[in-house]
Amino acid sequence: MTIVLIIVLVLVVIVVGGALFARQTAQKRQFGPEYDQLASEVGPRRAKAEFAKRQKRVDGLDLKQLSPEQRAAY
């Protein structure tokens, strides 16, 4: 019984750790070196909150993709 409980706890820790690592990796990919810089300055938790705030602000903007012709003009 005790061995089963230990195995279950170890598996839970592995799954949670993997999920946190995947989330952090996704944020690094999305925000690039800016994420690493902010995380080193204020810590990963505050960096995550700051990027969530920024993402919410950007989502509120009415941004539209440029057409291929417009992109070529720039």
C-alpha cells in the first residue's frame, strides 16, 4: 500500500513538473529573449503575470493582418 502511494505521488510530481516546463517553454518560444530577460530581472512568476497583462492588452486591440500586397509595399 505504501509503495503504491509513493509511486502515485512520484507520477503526480512528474506530470505537474512536465506541465510547468511545457508552459514555460511555450512562453519562451512566444516572447523570445524578452521573456528570459524579464524572468531574470523580476523572476518567472512576475514575468508570467506581466506577459499575461501584455497579451490581454494586445488582444483588446483591433489588429488586422496585412494583405500580401500591403506587406510587399512595406
